[in-house]
Amino acid sequence: MKKVSLLAAVAASAMAMPAMAQDGRDTAQDFNGPYVSIVGGGTLQGSDRGETLVFDTNRDGTYGDTVTTTTGADAFSPGFCNGAATGTANLGCRNDKDGPEYYARAGYDKRMGNFVVGLVVEGGRSHARDSVSGFSTTPARYTMSREADYQAGARLRAGYTPGGGALFYVTGGGAYARLDNKFTTSNGANSFADNGKTNGWGYAAGGGAEVMVTNNISVGLEYLYTDLKDKDYVVNVGPGTAPPTNPFLLNGGGTDIQRSNPHFRTHSVRGSLSFRF
């Protein structure tokens, strides 16, 4: 996060000197036409309070069943936590992981007086990770984690430039990610199989500012909120070496597990360096 803070400070300094950036330049054509950018910054995880694992004990496609022991007790009565488990008892979890991100971007702006409208397409990767864990009475831990292999988006943006030099804008549109899902457990009796990588679809929205530093080069600072939805990741629990009295097997010979919250939500603070044609 120190890199993000430094980047924000540099961009803020540049935005505080638009007049200097305009000295000796014709600003009439600022933010008008095609451009390419490199974008980098940090992805921050929100707090997914109340997230749990959910179960389909008879595999009828409906989640929300209770995994019970032979006495009818809730096998997951120790509960759940937001993050990756640090042990087999529900004594706390590691926080979700923030991480750096980097993208390549191409766009086109159309300037109409002091107003600018445009289209942005980009692709890249964020290293943030989102986890949730559950704990059984065995005791045992069960953790699901996800992060993006790569992401892409296409957004509109609209802004205002007071005579050129600096642009202040809002942006929003569609987002996609190829999600890398992982499941870990300390349960060595049952068998576990999952479907690995899945597709997340959703939207991104935010805003930012951009400053021309030469006729062709600009720097910017942007905030972006992204919400991706993935309901396809499933862990299938089978017998393995467990006896028929195993809680996962009592109601049909196996159990499917998903996350209760299919949304992968992130906050990004990013800087950009753009070349305009």
C-alpha cells in the first residue's frame, strides 16, 4: 500500500499544477481522440461480514441444508469466519488479501467544448484474494479462496475539462474475470473434488482525474469499485475412507458446498500513464 500512497501523492501533485502543464501548449485538442495507457495500483478487499459456507446435503441443487451428526446436532456449530482459517478451531482467520494490480488500456475520447465522453477497454490482473472458512465439530477446517487469473472490462466515461489541461470524470460499465478458486481442508477422511476455475461477470464504476503534461502524454488517478458474481464454484464431498455415519454422507451419500456470497467485490486505487495520438 506504500506504493499506492506514493502514486497518489505524485498524481495529486501533478493535478495541483495544471497551469504549469499547459504552459506553451495548445489545449484545444486535449482529451480528444484515441489513446493507450498503462495502469497500476492496489486492490483493496471489503469486509464480507456474515459470509458462510452453505450445503446441499441431498444434492438436489438447493443450498441451505444443515449438515448433521447421527444425533441430529449441527456438525458446523463452531461456525464460520471471513478469511482463511489458521487452525481447526474457530479462533480467528487471516484477513482477506489486498494486492497490487496492473492493466493495459485503450480508449477513445470525444470532446465537445468543455465536456468529454469516451469509451475505455482494458485487461490485466489483480492479486487480491477473498476467502471464507467453516469449522466442524470433528474438529476440522474448510476454506474456500478465490482470486482473478485475469480481468477485463469495457466502460463508458464522461467528464468535464475546464478549458483543457485537466479532466474530471465518472466511469462505469461491464466487468469480467476468470476466477481461480481453491479449496483446502484438514479433513482427511472424506474425498473432495471441485470445478476449479470459473467465470465472474458484473460491473465496475468509479471516477477520477487526468492531467495533460505534454501535448501527447497525460497522468491520472482513479478509483474503481468492481462487483463480480460467480455462482458456479462447487466442492463435491464424497465418502473417501469415511464411514456411512459421516455427517456429509447421512442424507444421500454426499454433500455439495458453495460460498453463501457469490459476489467478489473489490476497491481499486490506481494511477495511469497515457499516450494520446
